[in-house]
Amino acid sequence: MTELDLSLGSVELTRALCDIPSVSGDETTLADAIMASVGALPHLEVYRDGDTIVARTQLDRPQRVVIAGHIDTVPINANVPSRFVDVDGVPTLWGRGTVDMKGGVAVQLKLAAELTDPRVDVTWMWYDHEEVDAELNGLTRLARARPDLFAGDFAILGEPSNGQVEGGCNGNLRAVVRTHGVRAHSARAWIGENAIHAAAPILARLSEYRPRTIDVEGLAYREGLNAVRVSGGIAGNVIPDLCEVEVNYRFAPSRTVAEAESHVRDVFAGFELDVVDRASGARPGLDAPLAQEFLAAVGAEPRPKYGWTDVARFSEMGVPAVNYGPGDPSLAHHDEERVPLAQIEDVERGLRAWLSS
Amino acid sequence: MTELDLSLGSVELTRALCDIPSVSGDETTLADAIMASVGALPHLEVYRDGDTIVARTQLDRPQRVVIAGHIDTVPINANVPSRFVDVDGVPTLWGRGTVDMKGGVAVQLKLAAELTDPRVDVTWMWYDHEEVDAELNGLTRLARARPDLFAGDFAILGEPSNGQVEGGCNGNLRAVVRTHGVRAHSARAWIGENAIHAAAPILARLSEYRPRTIDVEGLAYREGLNAVRVSGGIAGNVIPDLCEVEVNYRFAPSRTVAEAESHVRDVFAGFELDVVDRASGARPGLDAPLAQEFLAAVGAEPRPKYGWTDVARFSEMGVPAVNYGPGDPSLAHHDEERVPLAQIEDVERGLRAWLSS
């Protein structure tokens, strides 16, 4: 079995995690390795559900913090195995998962192993299927099976935030916009109706759309509406009778999912539209006492989080949550995904200091 | 092995052919059945190349006619097996292949078996892969291996023409028009460039395009330019870096392939474009003496052929060629593909009369 050595430095551990591919749906090898290394630690109570692993201290501290990270990545694009590179003199680790988010997971695994006596009780969570439909997300499954495991006074997601603290997150909605036509031989196109041609206004509206930036509790959330997939056509000589454009709307946490859906339906008025995935955003929630202590301890200015993260899930469950992890979120999912080594070490130092103080 | 009984009436034989699925690339079962039935006929010399079968009389007649039909179909869409239906009182056979072109093939197989003493020597050809890339077409392969088999004074393709004689055919060109972008996480779309949005003008130009109708030797050829496929995107949360629109241009036989390509490049000026398939059209060619005799014998007014057919291949080889077969070409590739039974019998009668006279 693939093994993980939690006594490695957090940089080397990040590299080891990246070199065990774990594209969504294919996390078992990595989950097995995490289970084997964490399951051997006597100070943690460990629970596994599928490829999600929960490890808790049980020290009867007055407060409990949940610290979580997903172990899956988006598809690899010739960027595994990882490698060390020099970027303008900055020692850097390059490859899929370095940013989103095996750097954060490495720090968590290392601290889970080493902090046998933290100032608060800690519930560590490493979970699968974050990069795909919310319905498949390991935490969705866990919240049904063991909602008690989410209990806590504060939560930290190790999502990439450049080593800064990013509050809240945008909401996320995906919908399929569809046109229909009539099939016919393409030599007599006038007999049919071309569903791809009928989709021209959908792409035009997308390309003309100007996303807004919305202030929520002092942080500026930038929205986005994008086609993420398009498909249509069955053969080189057949007028297509169906065209589908899948769109992804990222919306500020001041909007509800229902408002977001209504906005998308307005943009594509006149077209058939099915919402296929939806997840609320989360307000920053930085006024919680533990959040304030945490900000002071790591010495960071809070910023808005653009990407949807599972902070929204904790926020909905009444647990204030922030994102804090190494890596530039702009490089997440990028073919040139890479993280400065110092950021991994800084986040390790920040979290260690706060949990040990 | 599946067997064909060539003593069936041409309607029943059409039905039997339709009920042996033979989507392009999967013609072997049908080709084996044809080979077994035709190979048993002592008056024909038979040659097989892959799933293409050639059967010739060798009667030393002063003239030779090539009569050909393809045995493949476009993909089935819940329309096999075939069935008899009544359409406004007209007895009809419904199902994939009834029009394009197993009705024509049935008539040919029946006459090949029964006309042991035709007035001209006949070269019968039944071939594979007509509905896909010209490069895969059984006749392309045969023309390389045995060009001598194409020798003749006149050729008839049994392509659907409503039992009328359709002269020449439009040319056919397919091209992929492509946009590039930069991948990024869809939560930070402004970091990437959306290739699907960039394709909006491609669909707009297609939907605004007005095809021409061009007179060639007295017949009016109607052109068409259509998207037949579109694809882009790799995941629900990634800004796509590639979008491809495959377009199909059907052009009047007065244009060369080079002129057609130049026209398509003009329409999509500014975009990357690769031509992936091209086939010349064919002028009507109805002034050939055998063509005139044939028109008189079957008593039909010539019309233009819109769809590209292998008449273009014969035309290029210097053999005048026409389309003559049962079925409404407007229903070719249609989910409701169907042929009036009387048309199959009319074409059988017309061909039989001319070949026997």
C-alpha cells in the first residue's frame, strides 16, 4: 500500500500527496494512505466514511475547532508528478494539487500528528469529491451520516488563500441552457432546424455579460457567469436537434440561491434551462470571537473568498468558518498550478502558533 | 449466418435489409449476407474488398453500365426494426435505411439476381462507409485497388430521388472552426479566457448566413452551410480553453472544392479553421447518349440532386452518372425515415424495363 510519512516537512509532505493522483472519484488510494498514517496516532479518535476521514482530539477543552481539507483535485493535465521549480528566484512546488489543496492538507496532516495537546479540541476532516457536484461531496454524505461530527465553535478550511485569511465565499450555481431543433440530412438543411445555430444568442449573452462586484460586510465579492461546457450534434451530415450550454454562476453571499437562480433565468429568458447544481455562498462571519482571536494570532487582514468552498456548509450549520491555506487561488485548476514553498511553511507556522498558544 | 432471399419481392427485401443494422463501420453482417446470396449466382463474376461487393455480367455487350448503392446507414435512433405503416392511405415502410438507401439496394440485388441477360453489361456495386468521411468510403478504397472495375459508359446510383432522375450533386466540405482560451477556475474567471464565449461570433455568423441557389445546366442547386457539431469544456468549474464548431458546407457543382474552401474561410475570417473532409460536386451530365435513353425509358423529368452522392466520383472518372432510387431525400437521416411501397416497385419496374429492352 502507498504510505505517507507524517514526520516529513510540510513541503515534502505536500509533494508526496501531489504524487498520489486523486482526481475526484479516484481518491481511495490517497484516503487509504491517510487512514493508515492517522489511524496509527493514539491521541486521535478516527472515523472513516467512504474516502472521507475524520480525526478528533477528545481533551474536553471548552472549545472545539473544525479544520478541514478536501483530498481530490480537478483532472490532471500533464502536471503530475510535481516538481520543484524556481519562479523569479522563489522556490516553488509545481503540479496539480499543489494549490488546490494538497498544501493545506499536508499542513493539517502534519499538525494533526504533532499537536497532541492543542489549546482547543480539534476535529480534523479530509474529504473526497469537493471538485464535482455538491451532491457527491464527502461532507454532504458525512453531514447525513454523522452531523454530530460538525459540532464546533469555529471552522477553518485549508483552501488556498495565499496564506491570508479569506472570509466567506461566493455561492455557486450550474445550469444547462438548451435549444431544440429538428434533425435532417445536412444536404437539405431547410427541412430541419439547427439547434446549434439556435444557441447563438446564448453564447452572445454570455460574451456580453458584465459580472458585478458586491460589497458584503466590508469585503468586495466579485461575481462571474461562464459557459463551462457546450455540446451538440451527432454526425457530420446531420442537422443537430439538440444543443446544450452548461453555465456556471458564482454569486455574492448577499444573494440567496433562489435569487441567483432567478438572475440566471433572467439572463437566459426565452430558453429552456435546468439548474443542475447549487450551493449557497457564505457571509464572511469574521465577528465570531474565535475568528477574531485567529485573525490576531496569524496576523492577517481578511479578504473575500471568490471560490465556493465548504465554509458555506459550516456557515449554514451555524459554525463561523474561514479559508486559510497556502497557494494562490488564481492558480487553482490552472495547468501551471504551483505554490511558493514559503507559503506552505508560513501557514504551518500560523496554525501551529494559534493552536499551541 | 444471416441470409438474404433474393426471390422476395423488392418491398420485402427492403424490409429484410433494413432489419440487418449496418451503421457505418458495422456493415460486415450485411455484406456477408449479400456476398453469400450474390456469390451463388452463376451469371455474375463477384469481387469483394472489405465490405464492398462488386458483381458483373461478362456478356461482351458493346456498352457497360455501373449500378451502385451503399449499404451503410446513419446511426439508428429507435427506428429499427422497420415496420409497415399507413401514411394518409399510402402503404409505407418506416425505419432507418428505408430511404437512404436500402430500398435502392433491394431493387439492385433483385435485378442482379434476375436479369441474367441484360441489354448492356452491368457492374453492380454495393459498398460501405458512404455516410462518413469520404476517405473511408468503400468506393475510395476500391478505386485505389481496382480502378478497372469502374469502367463504364454510364452509371446509376440508387440514392433516394423519389423515383425521379436526379442529375449531378452538390459538393460537400466539412471544416472545424476553433477558438482558444486560457483555463482557470471558474470562481476566478477573469484570470482565464473563455473559449466558448469566444465562439459566439461563429454561431452568430452561421445563424445569419443565407445560402444561395445556383443554376447549373438548367437545374437549380440549393446550397447550405450548417454547424453539425459543437464541443467545448472539460469540467463544471473550469473556464474552457478550447471550443470547436464543425461546419458542413454543401455547394453547387459549378464551384470547385478550392472555391468552396475559400468561401468558408471568408465566412469565418478571423478564426482558426481546418478543412477535415471535402468532395467535389458533379454537374448534371444528362447530355450523354445513354443518359438520354435512360431518361426516355423511365419517363422522368430530371431534377437537381442536393445531397452529395458518389455520382461525383463517377463524374470525375469520366463516367456520366445520375441518381435514381426510391424514397424522398428529405426524409433521409430523419427519425421518421420512410418510403411509399409503390416507389420501390416503380423503380424496380423502371430499371427492369430499361435493362431488359
